[in-house]
Amino acid sequence: MTISDRDIARRMATATALARECAALALEHRRDPARMNVQAKGRRDFVTAADLAVERLIRERISREFPGDGFLGEEGGGASAPLLWVVDPIDGTNNFARGLPSFAVSIAFCVDGRPVVGAIAEPVTGAIYTARKGGGSFRDEAPIRVSDVGALDQAMIEYGYAERRPVADNLDLARRLLDAGCDVRQVGSAALGLARVAEGCLDAYCELHLNSWDVLAGMLLVEEAGGRFSDFLAGDGMTRGNSVLAATPGLVDDLKRVTGL
Ligand code: LIP
């Protein structure tokens, strides 16, 4: 599918504006716990009124501004398309629902199945992370780059535990990282973790299974900030998800060996 630079720039502007607006909407919901309306989707997997309101806002804006584009959202679903928006309205919903600060809005725009625009909002700090294919990664207006850490026993690495994989396998991943001497974190928002890798605060992020809406904006951020990313879209990653290994280049080979990802 061919699309002009101008049309990609228009989508970059819309994604950035939506990230900012949705951050404000999420904070508005967060200020009134009576509006949370937390519902369980599965074990340790929740949705709130904010997830639904944010995704609705984004769907309506995209439908109005880019009626020919497809949409795939965590809460409302969707299908793949040559021009496709992939959205996690609140990434880190469990944190959000309990009043913890680590949650994000994640918006990606893809052409022929690969992200070319990404925007991640961190509502609690007000930061907006953006990336455009070939254009670099930014936190607000400042360029960001991955770290230059080159040894696992000097690295700070976040891992996420995936609901869709056995507890034993999730624990084994954490054990492998600890055995390798890594300083390990687990925060509960993949999108924020990937943004931290892109800005060099973390040296890698790994998880046994994530969905495209958790990952694609962060994947572009990491790659445009000089990082490396596993082949998340292999097979049917867009609709079935995949494992994730995102890292500064100096750690990639050792992390592949240690984690098997
Ligand atoms: C979450 C991810 C997190 C993962 C959770 C969940 P959600 O996304 O960001 O890394 O460990 O299982 O998938 O559900 O809050 O959008």
C-alpha cells in the first residue's frame, strides 16, 4: 500500500493529539473512583470505564478523520487492514484501576502490517512519546536514544508476566534474568516499559506473550531510538500476539541466549 509522506504526517499529528487528549480523559476518570466500574475479563485481567471511554474517543476521531483506515483495539477488537490503527486505550489497566501511576495510552498506525507512527502517553507525568518510521524517537520535543550498556550484570531489565503463559514459564524467565546478574523490574505496563527502553532508563524489556496493541507503538519507539526488537509480527503477531524481546544492541545476543526469546 503506498501512502504519501503528507498522509503519514497527518496521522502522526492526529496520534500525538489523541494521546494527549486521552491522557487527560484517563486522569479525569482516575480522579473519581466511583466512575472506575472495574470488570474482570479473566484471571488478573480487568477493564475499566476509562478503557472503554478512551478507546471510543479514539475510534470516533479516526473514523471521522481517516474513514478508510482500519482499527484494531484491545477492547473493541477489529481486523487487520493495509492502513491500520492499533490501540491500547489504557495499557497497565490493573495499575490504573488501583490508583498506581504506571499506565499509558498506546496508539500505533501501521502500513501493510508494520508500524510507521507511534504515540505513547504517560498521563501521570504528562510525557508524550512519539516516533515516526525513519524520523527518530522523542519524549515531548526531546530526541531519545537507547542506553549503551553492554553487559547483563550491568543491566536493568524489565520483564512482564503474561496471563497467557504458565506461571512456571513466567517465573523461569525471571530466574534466568536474575541468574545472569540483571537488575530486574516488573511494573505492569509493557508500553511504558518499552518507552523506558527507548529513552535509555531501562536496557531491555521482555515478556513471553503480548498483544499487538500493547507493543506496536513501543516497538517503533525502540527501533527509532537505536534499539533492537524481536520479530514480533512473525507468523500472525498482529492478531495473535507474540513474545517480546526489546533491548539496546549490546545486550541482544546475550539476552537471546539467556532467555531463549
Ligand atoms: C498489560 C501489559 C503488561 C502485561 C499484562 C497486560 P493491559 O496490558 O502491558 O505488560 O504483563 O498482562 O497485558 O491489559 O493492561 O492493556
